[in-house]
Amino acid sequence: MTKKIVGMISSYTGLTPSPVDWLWQQTPHPFGMWDRIQMLANAEKPDFLLLYNFNSFPETPQNVNWLNAQRKQKCNDEEIRSLHSKLRGIPKERTIFLMREPPLEEIVQKNIDFYEKAKPYCGYISGPDDFAPIPDYMPAIWYLTNPFHDLAKQHSPEKVKPCSWITSGISRTVNHRKRLDFLRLLRSSDLDVDFYGRDLPNWANSKGAIGNKWYGMAPYYYNLSIENYADNNWYVSEKLWDSLLSWCLPIYYGGSAADKLLPPGSYLRLPSLDEKGLNYIREVTATPDAWYEAKDAIAEARQIILHKLNLMEWVSNFSKNFL
């Protein structure tokens, strides 16, 4: 069967310009091979193109006056030419747009605008919200840099500490600030939780940023997996995948999407980001008993993430529509 090449563009800072090995850690074979496809982000003439959280679409000129309209039209024409160059001549029906941003109140209109802007260029447009042309869960990616074969092993690393939380100091939205308030509450308590992350405030007394999240999760029985958004049936992010792939039992705060994707018992539900939630964490992390009880469910969830929910599996299935 002929191999199909998948190119990719993204507006994520870490993926600009697109690294050639993007997602190669999510395949068991060399060079990003999965089933009948290969992820080769910068391929000159790919068979399919993935616009992954891409937002650099041309703006529609607004006719303020004739001179400004002419200037804006010229800029718009340049943006269109630039975008067509990035799209590499791939037919619209083979061009995929996947949104990964949660529909936070502060940005939901921007997300809707991106869906509209994608329509002239992309035949498949999806995101984790009801506003998307095709509402759907986000196919799984993860931020562990361990080789696929190592993650696929069916035995846990040594667990030596109770609980960790890898988060950030971002405070742009109400939900971000709510998460930081909970971090402050945890820090002021007597809980044995280690904190890691970028740009955390000094009062968090964190251990700092971490390059491979495995090292901030794998030695712990439990991990706090707290989404930025928990209010619909679609959004679930790498926070849960990273935790489970590190053989943690996630204490998860998020929407109901995870309930449909993962086996029962593979994670625990954090009831709230307040004193009630703090007491729940205290009770669970006092012993490793819950982790031992959940170990088989964690093992099952890991295989689902690695294989069934894998973004590479999703793209492979999409490509089969064009056999």
C-alpha cells in the first residue's frame, strides 16, 4: 500500500517554523510512520495537510475610505499569497483544520472567527466545542519526549512521592486566575505536593520549569491534572494524557469528555477548586492505596491513549477516506 505524506503548519510558537520531527515520538516506527501515513511537517508536496491550531488567516479588508481600503487590500493580497504558499497546493478536501483552544469566554469569538476563516481553505474543520463545524474531541498528543516503545511498556516506573502538579503562571483569563487561586490554597496547606512549571509566582515556591514532564510525574503516585476549561462535553487536553502515560493516577478537574474516552477508574474526579477539593486531595494522597487499586485501569487507559486516541491514528483514519 502506498505511503501517504502528511504535512503540517501551526501557529504554536514552539512549532514555528514546523519541526520536521513533529510527532515522531508518537509513533513506534522511525521517521513518523504510522500505519500507511508519515508525518513530515515540512514536506514540499504532501498528500494531506494538517492546520494544527493555525490562526494566521488573511483578514477581510474593511472599507474605511478608498485609500485605506486600497492599502488594506494590498496587504490582504500579500497575506493570501503567503497562505497559499504554506498550503502547498493541497486540495481543500485533503486539508484539515483542528482547533485545540478551549472555548473560554474571553476567546470563544476568536475561535469562531478562525473556523469561518478556515472554510475557504479546509475541507475538514473541527474543534472541542459546539461552535465548531464538526464538534469533536481533540485527538491525543502528549508532551513526554520518551520514545513510543518506552511508553508502551506494561510496567510502572518506581513511585517514590505522593503527588505533583505541573502548571504555569498564566493569568490571562478568569479560569487561569481561578487555577492560580487554588495553587495558592494548596501552597498554604500542609499537603505534600511538589509544584513544577513556567513563570509561576515566587510565592508558589515551585521546583521550576521542566523539559520532559515525565520527570515531574513518573516518580509520583498521583498527579493533579487541572484543565483550563471544564464546562463542555468535548474538551480534554494533554494534561490527562501526560499524567496517565507517566503511570500516575490523575486527580482530574475537567469536563465530561474524559468519561467517554477512558475506562472507569483510570482517574479520579477532583470535586472543586476550593477547600473541598483540597480536603479530597489530602484524603486520596495520604496513602498509595487508590493508585494500587487503579493500576490495571491506568494500564488500559495508557494503551487507549497511545493507540486509539493518538493524533496519528486519527489522521490515518482520515486518510482512508481517500483510498
